[in-house]
Amino acid sequence: MRKFEALLILAEAVAEGRLTAYEFSALCLPLYKYYPSQYTSEQHYEAASDLFVIADDYWAGEGEAPSGTLNEEQVKAAAAEIAARMRSLLE
């Protein structure tokens, strides 16, 4: 499975409530950073990067919740939007 598809599965899982925002972030961040892969297009790269930003913004707030970080519902909503974009790129 390619990295893009794995990120899509994570995005859909958190958007549907099968993963918590915490679980999503814990899986998404290292996958994005350390799993080598080429993106098919600039749009693929942007969608994957947007998903990383969501995971990173949530993770930064875990335990401290500084202003500007996302809560669970915001992560779900953002992941759903990004998952839809990602899914359309695969069609």
C-alpha cells in the first residue's frame, strides 16, 4: 500500500469515529514523516500535507491545549474534508 492510500485510510477512520484524534495523530505523524513515497501530483502532496498539519495541530495541544490547536470534533471535520479530496484524487 502506498503512503497516500494509508493516509486516506487514517483520515476516513478518524472522520468516521473509528479512531480518536489522539490515535489518528499518533499514527499519521510518523507515517507522513518517515515512510518514503513519491506523490503522483502536487495535489496529492498538498492533501497529504494538509492531513499532516491537522494531526500536528492536534498533537501539539495534547495535554496543554494551547490556543490555536484543534479539538476532537475539529479534527474529525477537517479529516473528513481532506479524505473527500484524497478520495477524488484516486478516481
